[in-house]
Amino acid sequence: MRKNQLVFFIFICLFSVFFLLSSTVAVVDDIGVIIDDGQSSTKSHYVDLDIIPPTGARYMRIDDEENFSGAAWQSVRKSVRFWELPFGNGQKTIYIQFKDRLGRKTQVYSDSIRMDARSNIAVEVKINDDDTKTDSRYVRLDFQYSQGVDDMMVSNNSTFSDAGYRRVVKNMQWILSSESGEKTVYVRFRDARGELKTISQTITYTAPNRVIPDGSYVKGSASTVYYVGYAGRIHPIPNSAVYHTYRSGFADVIHVSDKKLEEYFIGGVVCIRPGTWLVKFPQSPRVYIPEPGCRLRPLRSPAEAFILYGESWNERIIGLPVHFQGNYTIMPLTEESRANDYDRDGLDKDTEDFYGSSDRADDSDGDSLSDYEEIMYWFTDPKIKDTDGDGVSDGHEILLRRSPNGIGELTTIPEQTYTYPKGSVVYQWWKDKKYYYVHHNAGILFLGNNNRANAFNSNDFQSRFVITPPFEMSFTPRSGWYVLDDNEYIKDPLTTQYGSVVPM
């Protein structure tokens, strides 16, 4: 080959390589997804995924269908916990595809695992260790279930109209329905094949001969108001602000003698009602959302607060004394260990390293939008305050109803991102103009056409706490499900026992 021909041949080869590299995301070895650390089989339809993106990838989509029907693009992360495989035994394949900031896509990668759940469901429930009688509405449920049984729901009625699926547990606290008589607790189990099995257990409840009905509010000669719980204890209400989240006035408070109060044991303090105020403690910038069961969910940023509650979100904040903090469980924003997510923001260390954000701060660039929101929701740069370079920081653009990653007014929120707080009443102004309740375990339930509905008033909701969000958000009520009137799991103070939310 002549010298000029050789030079031309080398030039063509280099140009071809350059063209291929510039037209797709750079490719390295071992790209894709790994299911359950490479195990060949599973007996559960919940699996963990390890993600290995190629150099230059910024977005990914994951699905159990190769055409990714309905799978949205999301920011790359290095792991996904509790991914749900389709029900049913057999080979299961998960597909993943990446693309870079210019929209250039990789090929589709995949990994497979065999679902091998047992063909029969073996389950059992015991109430109070098989006792036949009880004088307390609080009972302990113990469960036994075979391998491959993944989910369960529990109810006092056979229709399960007030229940939703949760991952199986070995035991939980439960509250029986009111009034003396034989009580039946129903439990529905679901296995990895999607098969269901419903069982029940009975116990006879004899209501104690108490003068003060369960669920009442009482006070003696002192100023403290107590809530009479379902386990025969009275629970102090710490201040009037907390009381007024349950009742707008004091007309329902029963005045009793101090001697009568002394007949009761003192129980835990009543927590602020979910779906009402936001909570803040002294000497901490963090603001929390109260949720059912004396739980507090941290707000990620002022932008999230605005998206959920609107411009007046600051007016919802109520300060509580620091010693009240012990009455609550602060819910983590991550399922990772501190070693793998030091700032506890929901992004594992590998994902933060991938994007260049800090694992020591939940808002690396200080733009009032957390690293998690920037990476997972908005696709903005967690290292740069003003991603689109228009002179306004990313978080403040949202507060101004503007897009943080481009020009134009912000009218809708990206799907599968923000969620309404549990225990809240939401007015869906952008569609059917009706009221909905975000239940702690049964999704979004219909509440009423307006604030005069029976379910609204009998459950003591207050119009001042109804959320009227500033933007349209993904909102899918459960078809045919609605809030029951005078529901003790909604209107009464709640606590958490054995991981379950129950009335106090």
C-alpha cells in the first residue's frame, strides 16, 4: 500500500471511531443492571438492583418490558431498592437503557432472574397468642407465612375496604372494632405469584365498664386536656394548638373529677394531627410534615414546601418546644446506611459521586433545591445554583413558578416525583373539583364533593387545613374507595405499634 493511501486509510478509521463515540453514550465494560447481586433465582417479587451506567450517561429508564411502555426517564442512580417484579413464577427480565444530556441513547441492556415461589400459601394468624377473650380493644397479632409470601393487609371487615397492602411482618398491634361481642380479624396474604389467601381469627371482646367512653376528651380541675384512648389510658394533649388540630372548639370536652382521672394510667402524649400544621423545633432549620402515627417526614426544601402547600406554606409552620421532639419518630429519607448515605438525603454515595454532589450536605450548591430533587426530579445540576444560566437559582425559579431547567412558566410537576403527605385533605381544583384524603395505607380516597360532605364533617376535618396545591400534580384516587364517616383511624389521635398505625 502506498504511503498516501495508508494515511488516508488511518484517517478514515479515526474519523469512524470519532463519529461512533460522538453519536452515542460512551461504552465501557459491564454496563447495565444486576438483579439481587447476580443471584439466579428468587422467591420474592421484591428485588434489589445495582445500576452500572456508561460514561456520560445522565438518564435511565427501567422496565420489565423491552419497549419501556410507560417507563419514564429518570436521573441515573447506582442502586434501586425493592423493585417489584411482575407476579408469577418463571424467568423475569429487567431492561435498562441510558442516555446522555444531548438525548443520545445506548443500546438496551438487561438481566434476568427466575421467580421460584412455592405453589401453595401456608399462612397463620394468632390474636393475643390464641387467647379467646380480651377486655382491651388493643390486641397483638402474630403471623406465620411460607417463603414467597410478600404482602399482606389486615382489616376488621371482610371487604378490606379500609386496608391496603404492606410488606409482610411477623407481628403487629391491632385495634378491634367497638362494642362488646365476638370480633373477627381478617388477613389477606399475597405471594410472589400474585396468588391470594384470606384467613381470619376471632376473639371475644368485653368492653370495660367505664363511665368515660373511649375516644373522649376530658379535663379535671387543672388546665390539661386528656384524650381517653382505646387501651384504657388517658393521653395528655400538650397545648391548645395541638388540641385544635382535632377539635375546633372545647364544647366536646367532658369535665370530670380529679379522682376519676386518677383511676386511669397516663399514656403517651397526643401528637399533632396529620394534614394540619407543619412542625419546627428550636435551633434547627428543618421543617417537618406530621404524618399518621406520631411520625414526622422532613421537608427536603422550600421548593418542595411550595409545591405541596403553595405560597402560604410558611403560615402553616408551628413551633414546638424541643422536649416535644421525643414524642415523635422522625422518618428517614433514605433506606441506606449512614456509611452509604452520610447526609441521609436518599442518594447513596456512589450516586452522589457520579453527579459530583456532596454526601455531606443535602443541598450541595445552596439553591433551595435539595440534591435529591435536582438529580431525581428536575434533572438540574446539583453543583450549580443556576442550571439554566438565567440569573435565578434553581429553587427560587420554582418559587417564582418558573422552570429551573429552561425557559417558560412552570404549570405542571414532573410525574412520579412529589407526593401529597399522608393524612392530608387535597382539593383537586384542576380536574373534578372534589376533595380527597391521603390515607396512611390505602392510597388516595374520595372524601366528598365539598367541605359540607358527611365524611368531611364527621371526621372533624377543618377547611383551613385543606391543601390547594399551586400546580397540577400526578393524582390517582383508588377507584371505588372512599372515606368512611366517623372513622377512628382518621379523626382520632394515632400512634405506631409494631410498625402499624393504630388509634391511641
